Amino acid sequence: MPLFQQRNIYTTIIAVSVAVFLCFNASAQCPPNIDFERGDFSNWTAYTGTVSAATGQNVITLSSTGVVYGNQHTMFSRINNAGERDPFGNFPVVCPNGSGYSVKLGNTTGGAQAEGLSYEFTIPANMNTYSITYHYAVVFEGPNHREYEQPRLEMEVLNLTDNKVIDCSSFKFIPFGSALPGFFEAGTRQTENTPVWCKDWTAVTINLNNQAGKTIRLFFKTADCTFVRHFGYAYIDVNTECTGEFTGATYCPNDTLVNVVAPYGFQGYQWFNSNFTKVLGSSQNLSLRPPYPVGELLAVEVTPYNGYGCKDTLYARLLDTLTLKANAGKDAVFCGTTPVLLGENAKPGLTYRWSPATGLSDPNIANPFASPPVSTNYVVTVYSGGGGCFKTDTVLVKSSNPDTTLTFAGKLAFCSDSGDSAVVRVPPGAIVQWYKNDLVLSGATQNSLRITSSGTYHAVLRNTDGCELQTRRVTVEVEDPQKGITYPIRYTFINAPITLQARTFGNEVLWNPAAFLNDVSAVSPVFERPSIGNQQYNIRITSRLGCITIDTQFVKTIPGVTVYLPNAFTPNNDNLNDRFYPVTDGIKEVYSFKVFSRWGVELYSWKTNDPGWDGTFKGVPQVPGTYVWQFSGVGIDEKVYTRKGTITLIR
């Protein structure tokens, strides 16, 4: 898929889930928090909105809604995101020039969303030499859409005072049209048939010379494609030197070498003397040995990648007034998990050495991470580029790890009424909070905890230095015994075997007594009796964790199936003979039991678990007299038994 890049078109725009990551390096006289080094969005304006396509145009509609954290405006930091790389372009997501913070603008979810961030500042009245350099890297899908339907990124630099776009520093990127130089296709795709195009970090210089007192606005916009499917995002780093004379040219009087460093990320560099009569170098770094005379003005012409800005000339005046300052950072506490960030952002042209190197991510950078095994005083030495002067500073990193040893006593699995237990303990000396299944256990702040219910337990310990660490997790299973029940009465005939059935939740079963059973330890033993009689069994069920439940089974051995119904009843609510119902032996299922008036009106029909007829019809008590009943049911011998007769209602 060809790519398309367009400058200086600033009508509203649409883009496919484009995300922008902004990160900055601050220096003196720069607008506050333009580099996000406060770790927040203060002084920036955040926007959200939608994107659409109409009449062949792409329209982004944004409104100032504030920051939408975690979705459309996300803060990243070197502390939390160091080492992360873009999943498609494989370049770092945090600025490679040592910036402390980055901002992600947008997301990859589609949905015709649009986002924006803007920053306004006024150039000081006495600063006629003024420039800002921002860096960007781009990743977006190249769907088979028309130009105005494509994802895109817009970067606009506007002189608000004169209402004039600064053309050489403003761009719109669209995956459409002629190929954009510097882009490469990613090795992976999110959508099978859609390529992903990437561009590594590239610099653009905003030349603001001779605009002292003018108000400038930086505006970054992203949006989804109009078909709400494809994504795109960009990383932006505004490297605010805020002057035409960049660092790296001021040196110490005793330096034997001056190493002047031009801004990062341009395609070409050409160094000249002050009157442009001599070419001094053609790389980003210019080494001068011995240093040129104090006050000499060097010029470097920076050339952006083709189509990505305008040529610009930056100046560096050589001065031997360098005053070094070493900053090891504030004393800190290392809690054993998250490394501590030391030092400060690197300054071009300086060399950094830390001692001791133990526990440092890199002892030769300005701001390493420290993970000391014991409390350590770290010393940073900052050298000038020519080695003529140096400064040192010291920081104490206290290693303070709460003792997270968790001891366990008891059983990991037991029945709650067995007398067994489980207790977890942590060492004294720290503030303790116990958790069950990752939820806080209210009031559980002691050093030991007796476990009474199933779950996964751990503790969070906080020491006097504010360090919090988690213990290991322990999973305990506690079972409560099931309540015993009485099974329905079973009927059988003499010498007619039947299979009894215990509940099946246990690991062991024991029937007591053993009389007339073929296997007292079976879940389904066979019962057979040679004589008429009644037998009651207690069924001891032992669960996997040792919980014991006692169920009851009553078995009647009968000579034959019987159905008995009385010939009279007295429904007067004295709890004596108030209901009319069949009394059976050997009936395993009642099909029907009904009561009729003498004129054949059905007054009552039995339902399962019904206590019997109460002598009413639709809630109205019936008059004393004779009524007709009918019964039908199946016996344990699989025969159908029918009976009929009369009942006298007495009041």
C-alpha cells in the first residue's frame, strides 16, 4: 500500500485509531510542563471527538473535554515503561533521548474516535533567536480506502498572534498515495490483509527566530478511519531547547576537546564556521581538538528526511564558562521490587560515571535505575566532554525489604467440625493486612490469622519506610458438613430384593445395622428380607475432607399393597381428623385421588405433597354429608391399583 504525506492542509481531518505519544526534554526559559516532566497534563488542553467522511472530505470534530485517562490520553514514564518497544516498529515508546515522560494520544479500538492535545506559549519578548525541535515516529495500517477515509496524524504549529501556520514544521500523514520515504512495513499485522507501516524516530525543527513576543500553539490530532476498523498511532517528542544555541558548546577552560552535539534525528548535518567559508563536519557530533577560540560561533545546517520539514541552520557559540553541576537525585528507599530512578536527564556533551556499580542498571548514564541488595551510597561524577572538569554528588538508596516469610501450621484441607485448623503467620515488626482471594479481610491486621473458610490467603506487609511487599499465597480448603436428611420410605415384599440408594457426595458410606443388606459400604446396597417387618438404617457418609453426615432410610417389608381410606372425617380445625387422604403401603406413585359431590362436581384433586382434602371447595366449607372419592396409583409390583368409595363429612 503506498503512503501519502501532505503538508500545510489544516482543514479538519479523520484518522484510524491514531495514537500519539508525546515526550519532551526541558531546558531553561522553556514553557512550563511542555515536556510533561511534572508527570501530568497541566498546561495542556485535551480534546476528544469523532471523525466522519462527507462529500469527499475528512472531518475531525473535537471539543475540549479534558483528559480521558487510560483510553484516549495516557501518561507513560521512563520509570514504569523503560524498555518497552513498539509491537510493530520495534522502536522504544519512551523517548530515546532520556525524556522522563511520554503521552499516548488515542487507541487502537476504532469506533470513529478522534483525540487531540494542544499547548500554547508565548516566546519571551527578548528572544529573537528561538527554536523548538520535536521528534516523531509513526505506525499505522494502510487499508484499501480512499484518501479522505484513511487514518492519519496531524501535527500543526500555528502562530496565533498572526494566525499563520508554520509550514515547515506542520504535517499530515495519510497511508495513501506516493510512498513516504523512511517508512518500512512491519513484520506483523493486526488484520490479515492490511499492512502496517512504520517510521522510526525523526526530528523536525520549529524555527521561531524573529518572533519574540508571539504566541505559538502546538496541536497534535489523531482519529480513526471512517470505517472504524483500522488503527494508526504516532510517537511525538518535543525536545525544547527553546533557543537557537543548543547545549554541548560550552566547555571548561581546561578541556582539551570540545564535542558539540546537534539535535537528534535529522537525515543530514553540515557544520560550518561562523562565516560559512569552511565545512567542519558532516555528522551529528563535531569534535574540536584543541577547542576553537572562546566566542567562536559555529553553524550546523540540519536536513530533515525528504518531505518531512525544511532545512534549518542552528548555531552554537563556544564558551569556556561551563559550570558543571552533578545531581544524583534525592535520597530514596528501595523496597525490593520496583527499581529507584537516580540522577537526572542527560545533558549533551557530558559524561556520567556512577560508583559503586552494584545494583545499577547502567553505571555510565545520567539516570540509571538502582536495585541495591543493601543500603548504598551512590556517587555520580559528571565530566565535561573534554575531561577538563568534573563534579560529584551522592545519594543514599536505602534497601528496606519487609520480611515476607509466611509460615503455615495445620492442614491445607479439613472439615470445619473436625477439630483441625489452619493458621498463617508473618514476622512481627510490620503493618499487616490479610487478604482472601485478593480481597481485603476487614479487621485482619494481626500477625497471625486462623483460617475458617476456603480461599487463597496472603498478607501485604508495610514497614516503617513505607515499603509494601506481598507474602506468598496459601490455598486452604475448608468444608462444612452437609445436614442429614431422611429418605422417602421404601416398600418391598417378602424375599423381594430392592436396591437402596445413599447420597453420593461422600468418599465413604457405611449402613448401620447390616441386617438384610448385601454390602454395608456400598452407596447402593441390595435389601432383601424373608419376613414382614420394618427396618431403619443410619447411613454414615464421610466426605473427602472428613466431614460426617448421618442420613436415615426406613424400609417396610409388607405382605401386599394396601390402600386405606377412612369412612368419615371432621374438618373443624382441631388438628384431629381434619384432612381426608389415602393411607397406603406399597404404593410407589399416586396417579390420582379425587373427591366429588353427590352431583358429580369435582371438589378436590390431590397434588404431590398435598396434605389431603380439608372439606372446602374454592375456599367455601362444604355442608355435612356423604361425598364420593376415587383413587388410582401404581404399586411396587408395577400393578395399577384403583379404589372408590364414599366419605362422610361431619361438622
